[in-house]
Amino acid sequence: MRKEKQKLLVLSLLGLVSVNLAAQQKVKKDTVKGIDEVVVTALGIKRHDKALGYVAEKVGSATFEETQNNNWAQSMEGKVAGLKVQTAGAGPLGTARITLRGEKSIMMDHNYALIVVDGVPMGNSTTGTDTPAYGAGSGGDVPIDMGNGLNSINPDDIESVTVLKGASAAALYGSRAANGALMITTKSGKSKNGKLNVIFNSYSSFDTVLKWPDWQYEYGQGTLAKNKAGEFYYSYGLSADGVSTGGTSSAFGPKFAGQYYFQYDPTQQGQSLARQLWRPYEDNIKGFWRTGSTYSNSISVESSNEKTSFRTSLTYLNNEWMMPNTGFDRFNFALSFAHQLTKKLKISTKFSYNTTTSDNLPATGYNNQSISYFMIFQNPNVDLEWYKPVWKYGQEQVDQIHPFSSYIDNPYLIAYEMLNGVKKKTITGNITADYQFNNNFSLMLRSGVEILNETRTTRRPWSSANYLKGYYREQFIKNHEYNNDLLFSYKIDLNKFSFSASAGGSMRYNEYVMNDYQAIGLKTAGEYSLTNALSIPVKYPVPRDKQVESVYGLFTAGYDNKVFVDITGRNDWSSTLPKANRSFFYPSVSTSFILSDIFNLKSDQLNFWKLRGSWAKVGIDSDPYLLDNYYTASNITGSVISPTTFNNPTLKPEKNTNIEAGMDFSLFKSRLNFNFTAYQNVSENQIIPVSLPFESGFSKRVINAGKIRNRGLELSVDAYPVKSKNFSWKIGGNWSTNENRVMSVPDGFDGIVSNVGGVVFYKMEVGGSLGDMYGYKLLRSPDGKVVYRDGLTEIPAGIEKVGNAFPKWRAGLQNDFKIKNFTISFSFDGQYGGIAYSQSHHKMSEQGKLKSTLPGRDNPGGMIIGDGVVQNPDGSYSTNTKAVTVSSYYADYYRRANVETNSFSTDFIKLRDARISYSFSKETIQSLGLEDLTLAVFGKNLWMWTKFPMFDPEVATLDNATITPGVEMGQLPTARTVGFQLNLKF
């Protein structure tokens, strides 16, 4: 008997898209139906997925709304095969490095996916602080994550994100889309019969540290010093017990056993008058951190009818991060309006305004002015409370309290005086006119703009380790990008054949300039202004303009809705290339076959079977100002610095050739959907810097050379194992692997692409891979035993390959359960096969701060014998018997240059997010005038399994503006988040 019932439809095709909605329908039995999904492709053109010869994976709005992130892109982690969202672990803004299908370019910054918002590409550039990640003792400053364009996008305004992974999918967007593209469609207003809808979303979340290093609190500060009686002792300054041992950063001092020593006394701000209990302070690092909080409230109003759609939204977010006195405020305003002016003409516009403001963002990197540096150097016997007064008696703003070393800045000075402020205003928008001449012929004209104006301030007080007389800096960044597109389209259906053709052109202009004013040394302590500079402030103007003009075309043919072919072509003229090579053309071809229709294979078991393939070639231009040599400003007023890189006036564009093929299946009435893709990408003529001999007067020159190949597989599946009236279960998973191979390198090239801290070298050799990490390793005998000399490890003659920064494969798993009005969802993801070097591990181990440095300390005299062999004069090997102090042993074994002993697997499994929500029935909320009321609790990074010893295996280094995977250089803790959510719809 047929009856009316509430059904849950699952709109799913090929495992690409899943959308849940409640709908009234008449049914005979419980089924799930497959529907041909419409996705947004290049230039904002909407296409039926079945017609595409490449993967276009769509992520719905729920992904971004249900577990809020400060950077919305992190919500996609583990949910899209082949996509990696990497941050530097450098604070609350979380600038994201988004890559698709591995690394294609030797230059780390040239591997990012293009971000496109409502058909208009974003510049999404990042301006660094012009400081390296490793800078201890150099007297310089520290990197700071100030965020990028992605941070300005409000997750509540996102309707969907379509991920175009290969060059074929993004061929019409040109050079910047060679690494794939993320097509963001923002909400435009949906309501029935012109009804006005008001939607209110409120989020409150709280952050705690996910994982800590394994610190030891059994031994205190010291270096195995002994008193006259031959006993280990400690003394802060010269005392009756002996000479001072309180000036070291090492923790190889006496064991905590109830003894008393002369120690630091905060009331005296010096040595205690009497001996104090020798004890550990186990909360002296963790206690500095707090529970962070984020509060976000968003309200939107929307309405639509046959001719007009309208939506506007306001969102305010306040973040207080886990480090004291850090965080940011963000305000978003968005407006979407579309109107059918006449039967033929439609005008639409989208506009957004964002402000991000912070009085202080945390610094990262291994440098005196980062809190990471303090955590490394803090000793077990030092109370955190001793630092809280910040300033010495009568020396406010003049001389800080840092009683154990003038190189270690007070943590509260770092948090409350070393401020890194930012005020960022971003405007993005576009206006589009669509004119339909007739049923076949149309014209689209679109103009888009992205305007970023940013002011940064940096304050360093007197007595800071790197700036004894203080420091003040102001940066003014102007980054404006203008995109204009014109597209003619024609389509016609002739019996079983369908044809469409589009042709158009675009012009992109990017105007960038950064004015940097630095006052090195302040006349008056505590007064931060350029007029307070000890000498005339130095100005460093940095321009970086670029223009690209393009024409392009797309031809599509289909037969009987079963066979489809796409052909594209594009020609670019780039201002960054020489006149002779400025013009370059690149094409693409893709096709799809609906085999289930061609061979009439449809049944209850097999609903859909598609075969697809594509080929594309993309040209890639260079960064600006690589053709001629330019002088740069010096910190001596009126002088300049000669260039160290010899630029190339005959540069050619890079070439990127992509081939992919795959199949999509939908089985058992679309309850099981499977997607498989194999691809190959070859990048040639890469624009890279190579080393020059010093006598040439330059350190590097820019050339075209090198050939990189990427091959990979991607699998994704979604299934509905259970579906009934009161209970449903949907499960989805993905797995991807990428093999990167260096096919050729330039003649005379030493292979060194880049390095971090002068220790970890990224080296490129034929047969190797991008991401190969080189450095010094342990020297071993033929049978694999460590070789020692005089009790310490033997140092090898040169660097060797230690491993690769990128994993062999990644995978994700998502589950969604609906039990009556409750929805429970959670997702896991993980990776296998990569490594990362840890500077923090090196320094903490060298100084005896970790539990891994405890073995041998109870030995007589604190002596230890390394497990290995020594080489005899005749070349044979015998067991090592030479004892050395544990302090010298660990300092040598984990020395900074030993990349092998300080590198660890980055394998992990994370409970990435989880959510439990309850939606009240319409009968319950109708009396309140509500259409929807949902309450939820959610979490992110709730649990993690890994053997990586520091904060997080998903580690990378912020080196100036470059996010470099594979190296931990002063990483900040990762947050575990628990939050609450309220959604109202009127």
C-alpha cells in the first residue's frame, strides 16, 4: 500500500557528491536514487558531471559550516583524494598550503592550487616578514603567520567547493591553474515564493594543546659539575658550594632527591640568601599556555523569486588563541544580488568585505623572540612564576628579567611586549552581465577585483636579546588584482548530437607594492614610533607588478547523451617573460563514455558506469623581475646592495603536460558509488635558481631546466549500508598515492634546491624525488653498527639522503549516522611514509630535556658507552668501550647537523572531526516562528596516533613566506578543539 512518508534522498553520483535533504514523496520502497550532478568548472561554466572527462569533486557547504576552522580550507583535510592542506603550525590564522596530486615544481611556492571565487581567480599571495625560520644568534627577527587571502573567506558564505585536480580540469584558467584549482561558489539566496528567510548561526569553541613533547623532570639544570667533595651540585652564582652552574641551558644537573642548593630567588632577583629545596616544576612550560576560545556569530538574510535573488550576511569572529595575549578579530560582510532585467539580460553581482585585526600574533621559528625558543630552553628546576614580573626592580621597559641567560627572552615579555600587530582589509567582488541573444547564442561579460590593504607593526622592547635598544617596524602592503573576462557561447542540439562552443578573452593585472620602514634602536624605551628611532628609519620599497592577457576557446560535442568530447585552447601573453617568449599556447582534450548506456548495462545492480580520459598541456610563466638584475635598498640611507642572483633575459615558460584516465561506478540503486583515477604529470623547462662560483660575483643564476614526473592513483567510495525510516548510515572513504620522479637536472647543477637552517638540504638528483631530504647521518660499519671515535659518533665525510618529506599515501574515512532527529558524524584521516627533521628535538635532546636522554645518568660518574664499534688501524671493527659523560654523549648523538637522529616518521592517524547534532521537529518549533532549530557539539583533532616526538607530525616550517614541509623549526602547539553550535532559521 502506498503512503506519504518523510524520505531522505541521497543525491549521489560516482562518489563525487553527496547531499542530504528531507523531501516529501510517494514511494513503494526505500531506495536511493542517482542524479546527474551539476558542477562548476573553469571560468565558472556549469557542466553536468557525466559529461566531464576529468575529476571534478564537489564539497558541500555542510563541511565548512559544521566544524568551523579559522581557515576554512582545513575543513577539507582527509575528505578529498589527492588534496593536502598543509599549515606551518604557526598560530591561529593557519595560512594553508593547498596542493593537489603532489609537488610539480622545484620551487616550493609554485605548487599551490589556484583559488577561484565565483569564477574570479584570487591572488591569494602571502607576504612574509623577510626573516628565516632559523635565526638564533643572528640578531634578526622571526617569521609570523599573518594569514593569506583564504582567511578572508567566511565559511558560512560558502555554498560549495569544486576541486579540479588536474591541468585538464583547469586548462582554461591558465598558468596559475597548472596545479589544479578550487572553485568556490558562494551563497546567493534561496527561498520559495519570494519569502524572506533569516538564518542565524552561532559557534563557541575552546582549544587546548593536542600533544606535548615528552619532557623529563628527574634532573635539573647543570652540566655534571662536582663540588670539592666530588658530588654533583648546583649553584646559582658563586656560593659556598662552589662556582656558578646556573648559566647553562642544559639539564644534566643533579637529580631531584630532596637536597638544598643556592638557587635563584625572585624576591632578591638574584641568588637566594639560604639554600632552597632542589625540586622540579612540572608545569613550567605547559602552565604558560591557556585554553583558547573562538566565538563566531553570523546572520544572513535571503530571498528569491523568478526574477531576483538576494542574500546578505554579517559575521563577527573573536579568537583568543592558546598563547596568552594572542588572537584576532574578523568581520565579514557579503552581498549577493542577481536580477533578470529583461528576458535576455541578467545582471548579477557579488561583493564581500573583510577586516582582520590583531594586536598580537605569535611568532614562530628558532629565534630568541619566539615562544618556541623559550620552551626549548626552559629548565626543569625553573619556576614559570619567576618570570611574571617581567621587569627588574626600577627598570620597567628598560631591563627584563631573564635570570639564566641574556639570550633567552622572558616568555611574558614575548607575549605582552614583543607585539606583532596587523590590520588587514580585503574587498573582493565581481559584476557579471549575461545576455541571451537567442536559444543558442549568449554573451557573458565579467569584471572582478580583489583589493588587499594591510598594515603591520612590529615592536621589540629594550633589552630583548636581538635588539638591546629596541626595534620598531611598519609595513604597508598594497595588493590589488583586477580580472576582466569576455565569453561568447553557442550551443545547439541536432537530433542525437549536441554541440557547444565558447570563445573569449581575459586580462589580469596584479599591482603589488610593500613599503617597509624599520627603526633599529629606539631613543626612549617603551615608545614605539618611527620618530623615536635612534637613526633615520630605513625604507625598503618592494614592487611586484604583473599582467597577463589571454584568449581561449572551448568546444564540446556529445552524442546521445552517452559520449562526450571537450577540446580547449588558450594563449597567454605574460609581462614576466621576454618579448620573444611572452606568447605561449596550450591545449587540452578530454572525453567520457557512459558505458552503462552505450552497452545497455543498467540494472538494479549496476546503475552507472563511466569511462573518462583527458590530456592537457599548460604553460607557466615566471615570477616578476627575473629578466634583469636589480639593486635593492640597503639599511644605510642612500645606498643600495648589488644583486646576488644573476637573472635571465631569455627565460621561456615552463611546460606542464597532464594525462589522466579513470572510471566511475554506481551500484545497487546508487547505494555504492566508486571512483578510480590514474594520472601522470610531467613538468619541464622549470624556472629555477642554480649555484654559481663566488668569483662570478653572484651566488645563483636563473635558468630553464629540469624535468619532473608525477604518477599517482586516487580512489574514493561512498556507500549507504543502512537506510530506514529512523536510522541511516552513510560511509565514505578515499585513498591516494603519488610517485614523484626527477627525470633530468641541469648540467653543472649541484642538486641543492633549498635548505632550512643550513642543516636540511632539499636535493634533486635524477631518479630521486622532490622532497628528498639530505643531511649528515651516522657513520656505520658494513654490518650496520654505529661507528665511534673517542667515545663519540664518527662524522661522515658528506651529506646523504635521509628520507622524503612527503608521504607515500594518504587516506580518509567519513561516517554519518542519522538516528531520528540526531545526526552523528566523524572522520579519520592519516598518512604513511614521510619523515620530518625536528630542530626542537635536536636542541631539547642536546640539553637533556627529553626522557629519551635519561638512560645512563645513574651510571657512576654520569658516564655512558655508546652502543657501536670503533674502526681499528687495520680497517677491522671492534666494540666501542670508550666512556664519555652523558652530557657530551647526547650533545653529540643528537647534534644539530645529525639529520638522521633528529628525523622521525610523520605517519599518523587523526580523529579529524566529530559532531553530534539534534534538529527539532517542525511541529515543535513552528509555534516559535522557526523553520529550523539545530543544536550541536563538535570537535576537531580530538585524538591522534603518531610516533613523531614533537607537537604534530603534520609539520612544516614557515621560512619567511614559504611553507616548507619536512622540517620542524620552532613549531607551535596544535589545538584540540571542542565547540558548540546553534543554528536558527526564521
